Amino acid sequence: MTSFSESNFAKKLDDLNNSQQSIQTLSLWLIHHRRHSKAIVDIWVKSLQKAKPEKKLTYFYLANDVIQNSRKKGPEFNRDFRTVLPKAYRIAANEVDIKTRGSMGRMLGIWKERNIFDAEFVNKLKKCFVADSSPKPEPVRKKKKVELTLREEIEKERNHVAGDPPEAEDLVKALQDLDNSASCDAAVRERIAALPPEVSDVSLLDKIKDKDAVNELMATVDEACLLLGDYNGRLAAELDERKRVAKMLFDYIVAQKESLNVAQNRLMEHKQKLEKVAGVRNELKSHIQSLPDLSLLPDVTGGLAPLPSAGDLFATEKDQ
């Protein structure tokens, strides 16, 4: 597991998203580095101030996960978050929409119900939260960037102008190289499938009772992080490569279709020429058949002496 640094944590907060996996992964990392709880909480509240309104709830979900799952490890996070939560709730109350306010209100109810914080402190947070209870206008929602599947990206490419087609040998080699891609690596997939459930399910951590088991699981988690990080990187590289090959295929197919159209037009042109030549040949045959047969004409030279040759005409009397 990576060592703690303020810049590293700030970057992790920037990359945080609203998925359960993203929140739990960062929460587990923070709990592991709980000796830095004061710095962690300070960075958390500063980042919360800068975060966009639609991401603030994700920060509270992270704080909730850390606070609840670190209680058995020690009081550090409960103590340090307690000092900044009133400020955090005031910040959020002035920026988030009604739906987010409802989610944050339910979080307060859970903390009170599970005795995460005492009732007096939860009521204090509620007062901070409702201090500005005037309804906030719904923020203008930007259109989410639609994530396209590989097939959809290929379909979209059809509306674009094709580039220069690849050589057939290059295309064949690129397709063959895909046989050695990450998704075809059965050995790594088997290693990932064989990982114990504890590395991805925080709820199972309560079953760990001794320090040796914690250290053993920590080593397994570190190994799993390296394995999954490397494999995810390979999968991302494979996706980029498949997009590149798909573009090569698209350009190659477009070029082949253009060549096919040229060949078809040329074939039609020469078929028309062939038909014309065949027509001329048939006309010639018909014309030849209409000519008279000279062998059937009468012999008009019968009984006459043959004409003199050129030698006879120029012969001298001496020669005669």
C-alpha cells in the first residue's frame, strides 16, 4: 500500500467518484494511515470547500465510511472529524441542491441512531445545516459525457472521413498481436479470481481478531493492489490498441470498398465495350452472308488465250 503524503491524498480526492468501490478503496487506505488523521481531516475540509457542489456529497460519504469503519481501530478520525464537521455542513448547506441536502440529513440520522456521535453534537450539525434553509435553485446540469462502447465508437467512426488505409501485412500483424492482449491472459485472471473476499469487502474486516491476521491481510491487499493496478493498466492499453486496430480496419474496409466500386465500374465499362464489339462481329457475319458466292458465277474466260506476262511484253525481237 502506498505511503501517505498530503499531495498523494489530495490527488486521490480529485480522482474520487461516487461509486462504492472508489469510496471504500480510499477509506481503507485512510484507515491504514490513521496516524495522519489530523492532516487527513484538514485536507478533506479544504478540498470540500473547493469541490463542485455535485461532488460534495461524495466527500461526506467518504468521511462517513472512514468514521464508522475506523472506530474499532482507534478514536482518531471520530475526534478529528468532529472538529471540522460543523464547518463542513455550513459549507455544504450554502451550495448543494435539495436532493443532496436530503441525503446529508439522512446521514445525520444514521450517526445519531448508531451512536457514531452523541445526540447533542448531531443536533448541533443539524442547526449548522438548516441555518440557511432557503431553497437553493437547482444547478444547471451539464450534459454528462456519454461513455461509448468500443462498438459504438466504431459505428461513430463511420461518419468520419477515413484516413490512409494500412498495408495488409500491418493489419494482419496488429490483429495477431491482439491474441496476446491482457484480456486473453488466463493466468492473471485466475490469480485475481483466487484473491480472498476480504481484500474487496470491508464488512469482513470485523472478523479479524489478531495483529498477525491483520498483517497477513495487509500483505495480501498490497499484493492485490499491485496485481490489479498492473492488470488494469494492461487492459486500458489493450482498449486503446483495439480502438487503433478498429480504426485500421475501418480505413482498410473503406479503401477496399472504394477499390471494389472502381473495379465494378471498370467491369461494367468493359462489358459494354464487349457487347459493342460482339454486335459489330455479328453485323460482319450477317454482311458476309449477304455477299454473292463468287464460285457460283459463270467462267467468262473460257476459250481465250491467256494474257501475256510482263516478260513477254518487253521481250526484244532477238529474244523472240
